[in-house]
Amino acid sequence: KQIDLGDYKYYMQKEIFEQPQAIRDTLESRITKNTVLLSAFGYRAKTIFKNTKHIQIIACGTSYNAGLVAKYWLEDIAKIPTNIEVASEYRYRNPIVLDNTLLITISQSGETADTLEALRSIKKRYKNIHTLTICNCAESSLTRESELILLTHAGPEISVASTKAFTTQLVSLALFSVAIGKCHKQVDKQQEASIVDGLNRLSGLIKKTLEQENKIIKLAQSFKDKFNAIFLGRGTMHAIAMEGALKLKEISYIHSEAFPAGELKHGPIALIDKDTPVIAIAPNDQLLDKLKSNLQEVKSRGSQMIVFEDEMSNVLPMKNMTVMSITHNLGRITAPIIFTIPLQLLSYHVALIKGADVDKPRNLAKSVTVE
Ligand code: G6P
């Protein structure tokens, strides 16, 4: 059925602004004030999670980027060894899957051919594993063929460029990290309460971030004649930088790449010149000082820099640098979700300025169900 655009110009814009609600819907009846409810994953989840020794995530595109964030969370919070790979590679090689692996597929549509076929081939070859899908479509191939299901309640996503599906995937993966971490006695009550408190505050924080749209519209102006852009982040923010670069290239056709900031010196810095804007994400974490020195390296190449920071990060603006404080003192779960928002808005507005067909970018499909 046709979904009304209302006052919005494009579905992507509508879906970006629906995120506070989509996240509330995804959290609904899955958390209390200070705990994550294991029942959200189905009655078999407890036994399966307890027995899980390894996690393998497979996904494509934006869903892959969500999984990349989760790898950091799962090893950091639940202390379970986690691997992630794009489904289009995984399905065609001979991966070794250890006993007691939980195979997780992440997908908005639940119909992506590569992800589905990867799941099928592993299920056929390995019997001592379990499967979980994090999916936005209740009636889909992935939900039918997985043992455990956690639905992201983002609602229908029409725009090809994924936005609210991504942030609700992150929220779901955060719930999963805490739930499995509890089963492994790696998450104590206090830690759980503080993560859940962050999740409960997310919708409000996103709303506040969306209110900064005007500043991002201004920043977007400087991209209209650019051919290249580079996104930098460390830790989970590398994955968020990848998602920012994917969004920008998908809808504005500007060649954009993301690098872990520490890798700059091993090659990518050769690309940086005054015509290549650099977008960096600067959360207030233990890698902040290292990121600041990366920014110094970029500065000496004369490129335009945009830094999205936590207010507590105190990045001192340098020549050609715009520092935009996104919010205040975010935690390791909330930060990647919140820093996604300005990157979505940036790509949306750059595409608008360039006159691109935002919801239907050339050569792309919403869901790739054939090879
Ligand atoms: C296509 C879409 C992307 C999406 C990817 C994976 O390439 O254009 O936006 O991230 O498929 O789709 P899925 O439905 O599996 O998340």
C-alpha cells in the first residue's frame, strides 16, 4: 500500500525523522527501566545464548555496517569472540564454523539473496550451530529460516538508502549484546542498568540531534562541487564512518570512502588534498587523543575538515575546520547511534543540493533478491 509522504519531500527525509519513534517501537516491551528482557528473543534464547561460544555475523550493505558496530560491542560487553563478513563473500568460500556458533543474519528486507543463501549453505553443512536473524520484515525468508528472530520495528522503509532500519538494527544489536552478555555473566546489574538508561534516552537524544539540521544544511553546501570525500573514525565510529560514506556515495554520487583514522598514515593520507573534504567523528572515548593527532595530520594537507564531536571532546577548531558538537557525554552504545544522524542528514542534503533523485538513486535497488 502507498505510504503518505505527509509534509516531507522524500521518503528518506521522512524516515530519518521517524527514527525517534522507530527506536521507541523497537525497545517497546523488550526492556524495563533497567533491564533487558531475554524473553524478547523467544523461549529458546536462554539455552542457546548460554551455549554460544562464537558469533558469526553475515549481512550486506548498511546491515553489514550495523554488524560491524556489533562486533565491537559483543567482544567488549559480552566477551564472546565475534566475526563478521559480507554475505556475498561468505557464501562462496569454505568458511570454518566452529561448534556452538550462533550465526546471525542482519537484514532490513529479510530477502537479500546473498544473506539468505549464506544462511542456507551454512545450515546445510553444519549441524552444531544456531541461527538468529535481526530483521525488519516479519514475514520474510530470513525469519522463516532462522531459529531465533528479533524484529527491528522500524516500520516500512521505502527509500533505497537505509536510515531507520540501520539505527533500529543497532538498537536491536545492543539489546542482544546485553542479553547474551548476561547469559555469560559478563554484564552485571549496574552495567545493564546504565546501558538500558542510555537506550531509554536515545529517542530524545536523536530528536535533539535532528534539531541541528540547519547547521548541516550549511555544511552540505560546500560539497556540491566535490568529487571525493573521506570519512574517519576509530573503534565503532569506523563502522559509522563507513555507513556515512556509503550513504553519501549512494545518493549524491560523490566518491566517498571511510578509513579507520589510525590507518591514514598507511596509505589513505596520499589522497588528501584541498579538494577532498574530510569528515571525522570524535566521541569522547579513550581514543580521542589519537584521533586529535590524526586531525593534525589532515590539517597539514590543507583539506576542509568537518568534525562531529561530543561536547566533552573539546576538539579545538583549526584552519578550514568546522567542529559541530552533536551531544553531551555519550556512552559506548548511544554514541555510534547518535553520530549516525548528522551523517544521514549530510548525505540527504548534499543529494538534494545536487538535484539527485534521493529515494531512487541510479543503479541501486531497495532489496537485491537476485544476484
Ligand atoms: C541493498 C540496499 C541497501 C541494503 C542492502 C542489504 O543493497 O540498497 O540499502 O543495505 O541491500 O539489504 P537488507 O535488506 O538485507 O538489509
